[in-house]
Amino acid sequence: MGFDHTLYIVDEIDRGNLQGSNQKGILFVYAVDDKDHHDFLMKIIGAINCENSEVLQLTLKKNSNVSLIPFLKENSIEKVVVFGIEPHRFCLNVEYSKYGILHLDGIRFLIADGLGRVGNEKDLKKHLWIGLKEMFGI
């Protein structure tokens, strides 16, 4: 009997890859490949009426797998915006549509393309803005 499953090694969330505070219960996650687009992320954070220091930012390697839900629960995070990382990398086996709001265990997720891609494509910026407006009520 064989199994047709993919096994993932799950890493601990490296607190050295976290920036900001958790004053607003909001986490932004992006791939280390997108660090060059941090200015664009700052504009997004400002657009939702937050300061950079009020939200948590987590940088991950694209191949990294982390169990995100326990971290979110431990830190009372209610909203997560993800750029360029698929949900299965967070140990989430869910169906989703990019830029739509995913509700999971009391937490709202918005999954988007990578910061660099969104920053360079007008249509993706529009989809992101629509999702952000829905998620943050702006």
C-alpha cells in the first residue's frame, strides 16, 4: 500500500524575522525575495491607516513551512495579509481565491501575489486595494 501525500518539514517562526509590534492584531507576511519592495509595503500599511510600528511583519523564505495558526492565536492576531506565499506553506490546506478574504478559525486572511509583482502590475494593485478595503473597512 502506497501513500500519495506530500510531507513538509515545519520550521519554528524565527522571531528574528519579525518586525513591528502587535498593537493592531495585524500581521503582514512576505517572502524574503520581496525585501527590496519594503517601501511598497509601507505604503500599504499607511493606506489601511496604520503605522509601520503598530503591525507585525514576518519575512519568510519562500520554501519555509511554518505552523501559523498557533502563532496567530498566541499573539491575538485577527488579520493576516500574505504576499507571495501559498497557504500550504503555513500548514493550511484550504481552498482560496487570491485577493478574496478567507475566514479561518476567527482569523481573516488576504492572500496576494508577491509585493514586487503587485507593485508593478496595475490590475493586481486594484485587486489588492479591493481586498484591503473589505478586510479593513476602509
